[in-house]
Amino acid sequence: MSQAHHTSMGLDNRKMAFWAFIGSECLLFGSLISTYLIYKGKSLVGPYPHDVLNIPFTSFSTFDLLMSSLAMVLALAAIQRGDMKQGKLWLFVTALLGIVFLGGQVYEFSSFVHEGLGLTTNLFGSTFFVLTGTHGAHVTVGVIWLLTLWVQALRGKLGPKQAVTVEITGLYWHFVDVVWIVIFTLVYLIQ
Amino acid sequence: MKSWLTTTDHKRIGQLYFWTALGFFLIGGLEALVIRAQLAKPEGIGVSAEVYNQLFTMHGTTMIFLALMPLSAAFFNYIIPLQIGARDVAFPRLNAFSYWVFLLGGLFLNASFVAGPLFGAPRLSVAPDAGWFGYANLTSRQFSPGPNIDFWLLGLQILGIASLAAGFNFIVTILNMRAPGMKLMRLPVFSWMTLVTQFLVITAFPVITVALVLLMFDRFFGTHFFVPAGGGDPILWQHFFWLFGHPEVYILILPAMGIVSEVLPTFSGKPLFGYTVVVYSGVLIGFMGWGVWSHHMFSVGLGPIADSVFSATTMLIAVPTGVKIFNWIGTMWGGQIRFTTAMLFAVGFIAMFIIGGLSGVSHASPPADLQQTDTYYVVAHIHYVLFGGTMLGLFAGMYYWWPKMTGRRLSETLGKWHFWLTFVGMNLAFFPMHFSGLLGMPRRIYTYGPELGVTRLNQVSTAGAFLLGIAVLVFLVNLWWTRRRGEPAGNDPWQGATLEWAIPSPPPVYNFTVIPRVESRLPLWKTEHHGAMAPLPLTPPTPIHVPGGSWWPLITAFGLPVIAVAAISHHLWLVFVGLAIVITGIYRWAYEPFEV
Amino acid sequence: MRRHSLLLLLLAAIAATACGGPFPQTTLAPRSDLGAQVDTLFTSIFWWAVVVFAIVEGLLLFVIIRYRRREGGPKPSALHGHTALEIGWTLAPALILVFIAVPTMRTIFATAAPAPAGALRVEVIGHQWWWEFRYPEIGVVTANEMHVPLGKPVQLEMTSADVIHSFWAPGLGGKRDLTAGRITRIAFTPDSLGEVAGQCAEFCGASHANMRLRVFVESDSAFRAWAARQVTGAAVPSRGSPAERGQDLFAHGACIACHTITGVPQARGTVGPNLTHVGSRTMLAGATLPNTEEWLRRWISNAPSLKPGSLMPAMPLPDDQIAALVAYLQSLK
């Protein structure tokens, strides 16, 4: 990985690039969320949100993702102080909690389909699946990213010198978590 | 050859952008000439409606995404690191990736012209044909059953990735890699305008990406995002498209304004008038550009309140734009103006942009606009601002920076011919369109009735367009002639003020032997406030490490058109192949030792 | 000097090519109250634009002539900012914009108001590539040619049966889009007799260029007479005439899949225009072809050749059958 140089604003280039990327991702998810909100209540046929959404189950998913962010924080802290044993552990836990979240999503999606809500059934199905599917794809990318780092750590190639990379991974992961909070609030909690 | 495929040097990437974009510009120009030949008289030259509709769609799409933006990108790439005193951009391999994705996306889009037989259709029948803004629900599978719109939406998604990657790259480069002492308010205006442009890119492109993805889902998977029968609203497409589309026009104009802001001071022999105001107005335009999008939708029937709000915001944005024009005039006031070709184009920019801006103000008034929108009046407006504005500004940049990039000056004689043929040609082509529009000629029509009375106006426009074609030929001759016979240029043929003129032409691969310390906005000039910067050493005092090339940007980029081809031919397995190429490419890229 | 007199000559030449006429689709000769309000507004914006153009381009010209580099000329002044000027040339354009904005807002609200109660309601439904006009209160259904009485308010209520179209009869005022799933409106009162030409102004597919329309502004009595004829059933052809054969061919042929003729029970199709009084129209095929025997024959034989992408297929019928159909349709006045 490339070394950090002196920079005009004092921030590592990669970190700055990543914040810019997060800015653009806000517009991406903002557009998808807006589509969901604009078409809310406009479906011509059911099933409708109150028919299928399972708040208790999704609350658990949300909690799981929040805990994964905590694990990410712990992973970064460990790696920054050179404690690679803890670093590897918490990286793995973060990824694992991510996988659990994804498993929950797969279960939820298939149960919706079973209940008659597919991608093309109505506007609710379309907007819901595209929004949460895009989010799920982002989580998947994050899990792959985390596991890649974990494998790198297992090979002894991850340490405090690569802390910036781990920090950026954390940024991504926390962002994906925040997007989920917004989705959970707007789609599930406020119906 | 291999070194070009693996290059990560911003100067080479800039050249790749330039020549590729120029090629697409010529294609877009040819499309325009066929359009104009067809419209020279009511029955035209026999271009069928189907072919015509592809021609005007591809003309707009090509000129905006494959010519104007990448020509600007050519200058971002070549010049920005030089202006800020850096050795390269922040992420050289990402930079290369952006170029390859652009090239492959452009090729994919244009492949549609010949891909008909692959779909059991004749040639020239499957290119995109619903206009460059592809309104729903004409673009739904029901009303556009062929692959035309699929080429369009897949091609644009690929191009969007190229622009986004470049956006992140240049934001970090400009903010983070400036030479010591180059505070933001000492940044050359071209770099400033580029910075604002890149912020617009990274915020606007996600919006159109979502719109294109939703359209893709409608067409491929049967959703109804824009299909009324399923509850969808075609107007949602327009909102998304113009939320992108309006910032996009500022993306198109701001770099050219930046170029003009460099050229005018150099050839007036005095600093830019009102630097701070010009910079802030650019930033303000960037922000305000987000608040005007529905002025493209005055005919939709959004209601008087929405129309009034957008009318007001649109008129407001005319203010910072006008301020720039006055500052440019102020720059020339009291100067000692040298009319090099670059300067002629810069002045031409101002003259033409004023006209485009004024027709824009008339568009800002919804009741008036309802007679103008979707007619040749708005075609006049867009060409005055995009050709008279952006293109003339880009030509100014070409004449200005050609010596820096190649070590030779373009011929001034041929340049002046190029300028005057262009100036006369564009006014002949586009000025009459104000009238043909007001006389009732809508846009995007392959034929019109002789009774409309616009035949003569169309003939004049066609003559002007062909004159423009000749002007472009003169320019190409100039490029060719200059290769061997162009006057050699030293570091600073124009007595410029900014850092790019402190180094040889063309620059060595590492740009600066020593990164200079910058004490002012005009480092190379002696002014009443400061002396001129001392010349840089001729050779580097310590060896400078220059990163090598890499195959991974090209290979990773290649995965994207594979995915697109897979999608358009409905081969799911090939999608996975494309994805695998992208993922493999990213991994190898990430693990490749690459020191900047 | 040489350069800008050349330019002026050029502009004059261009402008001259616009002179002449008539211009049936011009926006500059309003034929209704709406058209007049829009024209007044545009005229004032136009003159402001001319003033600004003259001042700014004039300044530009002055500067590039006056400050050309001359041998032995003065050194460039170092002036690179002037706050008062900046404020001045920010406020002055803003002020001019106020003079444009205020009449704009007034006109927006004045023209957005619905027509008064009792206005003639016309429903406009856009199709690829023809206009359906229905008068719900008087029971008229026709296509491409709208008749309205002079001096009475009209309320258009518009939607689309397929893609987005835009109704534009420039003499009557600005355009408005037709979108499936929503209703848009134009309110106007025509103030001069005669034909107003128009065409679709939102790209709607292959034959967008061929989706034209006519509005006939006539005296109140002429309008009533037209409406009275339009609500009757189709003319019955005389026994043994070619038109009778034509009606028979029509009622048992492909035509009924797409067209309605009141009085011919089999003909209930709604894909294409209502043909009950097609003989009374001046134009065919989305107001692109004259309604003559010759053009009608060519249209029936091969509509797609005249109108690319037309949903009406070519009808490879023998000449005598086409002639009979033509005779029948022309008799439907």
C-alpha cells in the first residue's frame, strides 16, 4: 500500500478521496430513498408495507449491524495500537455480523416473495427491493473487503502501518450502517 | 505502444483523452452535418425518420459525454498538476482507469451504429434514438422494444463510472497536492473551476446513475418505475434527469470559463480583474445550479408555484454568471492586448456566451419559455452556450497550452483562419435558429412542412454548419502541420503567470525539478507586490522517483463493457465473467507495489 | 472596424431571410388572449435582452479595440479589483431581472388560472402520432382538427394514451405536455377567425414530426353548425354506390380493429382516430396530408410509407377495393 505523504490539507489522500466517495454515495442512496418515499402509498395493488414488514425481526438486524460497527471500532483501535491478535478477532467478528445481517436480508426477501411481494409486483416491491438490495450489495462488498483484510492480517501483512486502510474500511462500514439506520427509520418505522 | 496502455502519467493520459475526445467530436460533427443536410429543405436528403432520430440522439450524447467533457478532462489531466506544482495526480492508476473506461464506454455506445445485425436488424437501426435526455415513458420496453435504449443506458452508466473516478481523483489532487505556499486563494482560476466542476460531478452523476438503473430495471426486469400502467410516473424520470442535467451544464461550462480566465490575463498583460469575485461566483454557481432543475420542465404542468420558484432561482443564477463577464471585460480594460488565436477564441467565448446567456434569461420566464422550449429557439440557446461557450473556450485552451504539451506552437495563420471560419460558421448556423424556433419549428423533427416558412432559415443554418466543418478541417490541418513545422516553444512562449510556464515544453516526466514554493497568485510575474519566482534548476538535485505503469487499470476497465455486452445480449454467465474481471483487476491493483 | 461591420452585415442578412411569410405556426402573431399575454411578456424580455446585449457586447468591442497592444503604448495598468464596480455590476443585472421577474410571475398566475365556468371543454388525448379531441358536453369526438368559436373561452384538458406529447398551437399560446396518468390544462380565448396550425412539441417516437394539428376558429354559428353535424351518426351511403361497397369492406375488414364509425356497429376500435366524419376534415394522417382522394388512396394502401412507424399497417388490397373505401370515407362528411 502506498505511503502517506505530506498533503496540503493534512489529511491522507486516500482518506480524503474516501470522504468524497461517501459524499457521492449519499446522493446515490438519497435518490433511491427519495424514489421509495415518492412512491409510498402509490402502489396499485398489494401486498402493502404493513402486510409484510416485520419490525421485531428487522430491529434485530439493525442491532446486529450496529454491533458490527462497534466491532469495527474495536478492530481499528486494536490495529492502531499494534495488537494484531485482537485486530484479527474483531475484523472477523465485524465480517461475521455483516454476514448475519445479509442472512437476515435473504430470509426477509424470500419470505416477502413467499407472501406475494416480488420486485415487479407493485411500486412498493420495486422501490423496496431496489433500495434494500443496493444497500445489501454494499454490505456484501464490505464483508468481502473485511475478510480480505482479515486474510491479510492472518498472513502477517496487516499492522499499524496499514492503519489508514483499516480506518477507511471502517469509514465505509459505518457509512453503510448509517444508511441502514435511515432506511430502517423511513421504511420500517414510519409507515 | 505497451507504455501507452500501461501509462499512469497524467500528461500521457491527458493526450489520450485529447485525441480520443477529438475523434468523438468529429463523429458528433458528422452526425450534425447529416442532420443539417436533411433539414436544408422540407423533404430533406432522404434520411429516414428512424435514422434521423438516432442521429440527433447520438449527436447530443456524443458531444456532451464523449467530446466536451473528455476534452475538458484532457486539460484537467495535463495542466492541473502543472498549475498546482505537483508531480502527478493523487491516484495515477485511478486516472488511467478513468480514461480506459471512457474509451470503452464511448466505443460501446457507438458500436450500436453497426450492431444491428447482431439483433436481427439492419445496420443503423439500433443506436439510441430517444433523444439525449431519453424521456420516459418513450424509453420503456413497450415503446422502445429494441436494444437502442439499452445501449444508451448501459453506455452512460459506464461513462458515469469514468467521470466519478476522475472526480474523486481531481478533488483530492487539487485540495491536497498543492505546492507549498499555494493557498486556495492563490490557485489559478482554471484549477478552481475544475475543483467546483468535480464536486458537481460527484454529486450529480449518482443521481443519473440511479435514474438509469431504475430505467434498466423497468426494461430488463419488468418493474414500473416509469411505467404509468404500473403506477409509475414518467415525470419522475424528468426530475432525476434534470437534477443531474442542470449541474451537468455547469460541469460543461465552468472549465471553459476557467480556461478563459487564464488566457485573458496572459494576453492582456495584466492580472485577472476581481479574482476573488470570479472564484466565489464559480462556487456560487456550483451551489445554485442545484436549485434550478425544473426550468427544463416548465411545459410539464407542475403548477404556478413550482414554476415561479424555479423561474426565480434561474434568474438569480444569471447574476453570478453576468458578474464573471464583467470581470473578464475588466481584465482586458487598460491592458495591452495581444490577439493570438487563443485570445481570439477567449474573446469569442465571451461574445457568444453573452448571446447564449440572454436567450437563457428568456427561457427563465415560464410563459415565454412555453413558446421556446422544445423548439429551435432552445437549440440555438444550447449551441450558443455549448459551442459558442464551451467549445470556443476549449479551442482557446488548445492554442494556449499546445506549446506546453508538445513543445511547438500551433500555426497562428491557420489558427486565425480556424477562428474566423468558426466564428462566422457558428453564427450562421445557430443564429437563425432563434427565428425558426419562434416561427414554430419544433426540435427533433426529421422533416418539416414547406408552409412553415422556415426553409430559408434552415438553409442558412445548414450553410453555417458546413462552414464549421471546414473550420474543423483547417484546425486538423493545423495540428498536422505543427507536428513538424510548428515553431518550437520554450518554457514560456506567452509570458504566462502560472506555474506550468516555469518548466520545459513538453515537461519532463517528473514535471518540476524542484517543487517550487509559491508566494503569490502570479508566481512568474513581477508585480508591484512581489518579484518573479526564481527559475527552477535545470536538473533535479536528487533523483526523483517516478512510478512505473500498470496493466490493472486497463484490465479492470475492460470488465465493464463485458458486463454491458452481457446485459444487452442477455447472457447472464457473461455478466459474471465481466464481474470476475473487474474484481480480479481490483485485487491485483490493490496489491500491486506502486509508490507515487 | 472591418471585422464588426462584416458581422453586422451577416446578422442583417440572417434576419432578412426570416422576413416574408406567411408563417402559420409563428409565436409572434398571437391569436388568443393567452397568446397575447405571452407575446407581451416576451416582447419586454426581448427588448431588455437587446439593451443588455448592446451594452455588454459594446463594452467588449470597445475594450478589444481600445486596448490592443500598440508599439510604444502604455504599460498595462495593474488594476485588478474594484469593489464598487463589483457591487454595481451585480446589482444592475439583478435589478433588470426584477423587471423581468415581476411581469413573469404575474403572467404565470394569470395564465395558470382555469378558464371561467361555462368555458368550452375539450379533452385532448395524445396518441402516437395523432390527436384525439373530445367535446364531453356536446358529444363530439374527432381527431387532429379542433373547432372552437371566436371570443369564447376554451379549456383544454389533456392526457396521453401512450408516451409524452406536447400540444402546441403557437398562435394560441405556449405549449403544454400530455403525460399518461395525469391531466394538464390550457385555457385560452381565441380572438381572430381562421386556422391556427400546430404540432407535437415533445419527441414521441418515429413520427413525432408527423403529429400535427389544426385549430379552426370560426363564428359562433359556424361552430354550432359544425358541432351539430359532428354529433350525428355516419352518413349512410346510397344503395349500389361505390361508397356502399366501401362501407361493407370497412365493416368486414381489418379497419374495425382500430377505428370507430358511429352507425357501423362492428367498427368500435379505439387505436386509431374516430372516422365518423372523416370526410369533413381538411387533412389526414395527423394533419400532414391533404384530405383528397389521391392522398387517401395512398394512405390506405401504405400508411407506414407516408408515416414512419405508423401503427396502421399497409393494406395490400386490390385497387377497386381501395377506391371503394376511399369513396365511402370521403362520403362521411
